[in-house]
Amino acid sequence: MSDGSFILSNGLVRAVISSNGQLTSLTADGVSDRDVFLTAGGDQLTGNRILLYDDQPLYWDAWDVMDYHLETETCLNDTTVSTLVSVKEQGSLRSSLSWGCSVGRSSSLLQEISLSADCPYVTFQTSVSWAENRKLLKSYPALGSSADETCLTRSSPSDQTCLTRSSPSDQTCLSRSSPSDQTCLSQSSPSDQTCLTRSSPSDQTCLTRSSPSDQTCLTRSSPSDQTCLTLGSYL
């Protein structure tokens, strides 16, 4: 592209990579109005931002990370990088780009960004030569849109765990393998009711705050299997 960016596209997904290695656009191929990094307000965010932080916790510095490390953020590929993006491989089955940047005082990062012909996602392979002390390195995507479903897949789509937000709008479901093996947490009518459902609505546990206003009920499967705690007034 004229601005130095590169496009990886295979008919399934389309990714735009800037000259400094940031992912500036990610869409399903041919669906330009559903960009992962485009906010509802029209702002274009970016992914693959390489961030460096100070890592100086109060205790146990081998593994502890304090919240205030977020105040020390430095993006290493916002402007210029030591090795600009270039084409590493270009073929009918796979295309890849490579780039690199300096990290801190003495370290360096090399990254390959690739897309295969039949793959619905972009792959980032990162190598870091690390010689820093008390520093923390992250790759961060500033997402502009929120997904209704997030899935973790092991080996094959049949071995899948998904976290889904669906209708009703206040319901969150965790599914393993298939929707029939599902646990849902919902807040529905009445508005003071929270239900945990396993597999089907008949296997349901609900916590309800209802009238009288100081009553809390725990219900399993049906209202007939109910335990209520009532806080009343005493004279």
C-alpha cells in the first residue's frame, strides 16, 4: 500500500499490517464494516502493539506484578522500528511478513506474521533476545468491538469450550463441546433473580430477591424446591 502497509488476505480473513508491525485492520474477507479494531465512534485502534513496562513489585519480584506497572507503559512500535516490515514469503499456500525492534537497553524482538490459504486467523510467531532486568513485555490488541462468543479450542472444534453472551441479553453461557453441555448464568425477570442453569432450564438453581422486599430465596429446578431467608422487622 502507498503508506507502507501490507495486506494479508485469503478469502476468509483480511489483515492490514503497518510498516512498524501493528495490526491496523482485521475483518472477515469482504465484510469491511465489521473491523475488529473499529470502535462504535469511528476510531480506528490497532493490535500487536508491543509494550514495555517497569517491573518492580514490592514483594516476590520473581512472579509478582503490581498494578502501578501500567503507568510505566512504553509502546515500542508506535512510530519507528529498527527493522521495518518486509515480505518474507509469498506463495499460493502461505504468505508471511517479518519485522523487528529494539527492546529496552540490550534486547531485541523479531516477529513473523503469516496467513495460510485455508486458515481463518493470522499467526504471530515472536522471538525475543532478552537481556533486561525488572522489565515486562507484552503484545496488546486495542479492540474496538466486543464479541458475543469467545471459544478455546483444543485439537479439534469438537473439543471446544465457549463463553457466550446471547439472548436473553443478561445471560452468559459456558459450553463444552456442544450447546447441550452448557452452564448459563442469567439475570432475568424478575429483575432481582439470578439463575445458574446446567444443560437445560429444568436443571436450574435461582437466587431470587422478591416480595417481601427483605426475602431471599434459593430455588432448585422449580419453585416447589425452595429455601427462603426472610429479614423482617421486630418491635
